[in-house]
Amino acid sequence: MTDPVRRKPEANGIPPAFQHLHARAIDAEAAAQALREHNDRLRERVAVYAQVIHELRTELDRRTDSTTHRSPVRSLPTSIT
């Protein structure tokens, strides 16, 4: 006897009732992987920015230190107004 209700065949061992959920899970996994990759790129960028900020702060501190310990000798103005 044939089954009066036509059934969709199993796809990759997934019963028909769960195929739509399986497809959504695959899509969600792909989206999560894309977000992890994006997050990795952002973390790398933040590390670069932190290094640049550190270098700029070090340079600013170096310049500030050198200006606070200036020589007492001052140059004279070149013109009188």
C-alpha cells in the first residue's frame, strides 16, 4: 500500500520536520563565524591603536621632560618692535 501523505525525503539524515531548523542552524553558524572573524580584526586594530597611543604618550613625555629642564640661557629677540 502507498502512503496517502506524500513525505519529503530525509536530507543528509535530517527528518523533514527538522530540515528548516537545520538550515537555520547552518546560517547561524556561518553568521557567528563571520562575527568572530570581524571581532578578531577589530582586536588587532585596537592593539595597533594602543601601541600608537603608547608611542605618542612616550614621545610627549620625552618632549615635556626636555622642556622642563631647559637651559637658563635664553635667546635674545632678533628685532625690536
